[in-house]
Amino acid sequence: MTNSSTTHKDKLKKSLLKFFVFIFWLGIWQVAYIFVASELLLPSPVHTFRRLFELAQTGDFWLKSLFSLLRITEGFGLGVLAGILLALLTSVFEPARYFISPAMGLVKSTPVASFIILALVWMGKGAVPVFIAFLMVLPVIWSNVSEGIMQTDKDLLEMAKVFKLSKSKKIGKIYVPAVLPYLFAGATTSLGFAWKAGIAAEILSLPLKSIGKELYHSKIYLETTDLFAWSAMVILMSSVLEKLLAHLLNKIKKES
Amino acid sequence: MSIKLLDITKSFGGKKVLKNLNLDFPDSGLVCVLGNSGSGKTTLLRLIADLETADYGTVEIDAGRKISYVFQNDRLLPGFSTLENVALVSDTETAKLWLDRFELGNALGKKPRQLSGGMRRRVALARAFAFLQPGDILLMDEPFKGLDAELKSRIIPFMTDFAKQGLVILVTHDEKEAALADLTFYIDEL
């Protein structure tokens, strides 16, 4: 048997396993629904997916999902960028680390809800989810990239010094390859944080055209099926986004 | 004199590795540094290469002479090909020439992890030679470790050839290599 056919078989096995796990949990959900016997407390999976399908027929559903996606990816992108720049600053200028480090610790340990409420006072409702996603990403990227810079092979840096490599060669050929795995790990971890916290921020700030606002309305009007349908959309978008990011990062890794 | 070490003292964690060391190196030739392990041979090379600072004393090197270094470990960029690793310090043609001389012409596109230990050693040697111009200084810290005798015998002439037009400082444990030297310093006795 060739290696490729073994890999193909393994992949098929994994996919099948995933499918059965999915069916298993759907079954548990259905059993719980029968047991609870109240659509208000726990809608059935069939009703949830039917509702999701109905919602998906409307343009408004996609527009709201798109706006939420844009807000959170904007916050994520800004967080990645600021995290990298801040890590560069604190690596080049060591005293800056003493000032930045406690601030990052504070951001990490403060409850997200506190920041959301503060942000509601400080800025417009559309900006709150962007800011919250940004805050979730910033400390993770900062600490990961800083760690990557610190862990850069000292032997290679000495080699660069002896052979008088230019700054651009040193950065491009030694620092970047050393930092990339740390940056990728940070980006993958923080994307999930950004997505969850961003939606929570939408629920509290209620910007126009947002998944968060729909979740809030479902709660107010006791539309539990809608709540589940929108939540299913959040999970779906989150996993698609994570897969896309992983694919993109893999591509960059292969090219570098 | 091309390199002058004046009253050098260097300690690591309270342990003196070099003490009041004075050495004059000639402009060219093959100078061998011998000594027991831990006697400070590598530290001596690192001081010359400006990778360490002496606690006391000064290192004087003629202006305009570049220093190339074959480290004890290969120090190759893991994500880059053999050719890219050597072309990092020279132009591509020079890099190819030296890789060819060290019998790596058919491994230009291979990355360090795809090479054997001996091949990686040769890439490190090719990089050091590709960086050199006549009159420069070549520091070699046990450069032929891991190479078989036959390959070593084909590579050594490149070192002795360069020693005619520049300075080679060789740290080794091998008596045969040491026998090639124009001048030998026994660092234990310093």
C-alpha cells in the first residue's frame, strides 16, 4: 500500500469519525429536547436548523452577519498589527517592557464585560465590538511575538554579526522565520477570543446590523429558536474563519 | 602585526578563562592554537571576532581586514537552501564556486535538515571561504569535525592556500592538522 493511499484512508476515517461525533451530539440534543419538552427552554435541532435556513433566505441575515464579521476582523487585524508593533518596541527598547507588561496583564485579567461597559461610555456603539476584539487580541500577540523575538537563535545572531549581515537580511532571514510560529499560534488562539468577546460586545452595545443585536432581541422576545439559530451562525462563522486563517498561515509558512 | 592581544583577561561566572594574555599574530600564515578543553581557545577566537568583550586588556586588529569564522557548530539558517546560506555572505557566483569546490554542487537547493552532518559542515566552511578576500582573517574552531579523512584531505589545501594571502587561526585537537601550522600557540602555557 502506498503512503498516499494510507493518508487518504486516514483522512476518510477522521472525517467519518467527526461526522459520527456530530450525529451523536445532535442525538443528545434531540433527547434533551424531548426530555425538557419546552420549545421556549430548549428548541429542537430540527427547528433550529429550519429557522437558520429560513433566516438565510433573507438578505438582511447575510448583511447582519457580514457587518459583525467586518467589525470583529477589523478589531482582530488592528490587534495583530498593534501587538507586533508593541512587541518590536518592547524588544528594541527594554525599559518599555516594564511599562507595557502590567498594562497587558491588566487587560488579560479584567472581565470583558467591564471593558465593554467602559467602551460604551467612551465610544460609539459600532466601535465597541471592534475595540473589544482588538483588546482580546493585543496582549496575546504582544506576548507571543515578544517571546518569539527573545527565543531567536543567539548563535545565528552571532553569525549575522560576524558576517556583517545588513539589518534587512537579519530581520528577514533570522528574526522573521523565528517569530512566525509564535505569531501564528497567537493569531489562531486570539481569533476565537476576538470572535466570542466581539459578539458579547455587540449584545451589550447593540450596533445596527449585528448578530449581537439579534441575539439580544431573541432573548427579550423569548425567541429561543432564533437565539439558537443565530448562535449556530456564530459557531459556523467562527469555525470557517479559523479554518481560513489556518489555511492562510500554512500557505505563508510554506512560502517562507 | 595583524592582530595584537594586549594583557587580556576574561572570566565567566567568576572563573578566569584567560589571564593576562599577550599574543601577536602575523599578517598571514596558518597559526594553530592548541590547548586542553576549557583552556579558552574558543574564547580567544570569540574575542578576536568581537563576540566577547575582555574584562581587561585590548584586542587590536588592522583596519580594513574582514574576519570570517567557521564556528564549532554549523549555524546555518534552517529554512534556507545550501546556496542561500552561502549567498547570504557573498554574491551567488562566489557561493556556487565554493559549494562546488566543497563537492556540494548537486545539493544547492537542499535545506540543512536534508543534509548529513558532514555536508552541513562543508556548507559552513563554504560560507566562511565565500566571505573572504585576500588579506582577510579566517577563524576556524575545529572546522573539520565530522568530515571523513579523505574529504578532509581535499579541503585542507583551500585553507593552506588562503594562509599564503591572509591569516588563518585554527583551533584544533588534531595533531595532523596542527602539523600544518606555520606557528603554534599552546594556550595552556600562556
